[in-house]
Amino acid sequence: MDIEKLINAIRHSRVKITDHADEEATNDSLIFDEICFSVQHGKVIEDYPNDKPLSKLPDYGEELCG
């Protein structure tokens, strides 16, 4: 996955939040503004390009509020 494409999609509101993603975020006490901020300003710490159906890019970023 190209992180720049993901950042561009976030900036242009072209991101679909699945029910599963919503459940996972809720379970981790995260809101999507924090996740989007982290993607745009954080650092990719691992890349799993062969994961299916979509690759994964875990990132590390400060929370939106600090």
C-alpha cells in the first residue's frame, strides 16, 4: 500500500469506514480523527505488502490531543 495514496484519500474524504474498522476503533477507544491524524503525521513502522485482500501499514503517531 502506498502511504501517500492513503493520505491523499484522507485529505479528499475518499475513505470508507467499514463496520469492522468501526468496531475495532471502538474497542481500542479510538476516534477516526485520531486515526487520520496519525496516518498523516505518524511514521510507518512495518509494511505487510503481501497481506490479502489489502496490505497493512501499521503506523506510530501521537494522538490528536497529545
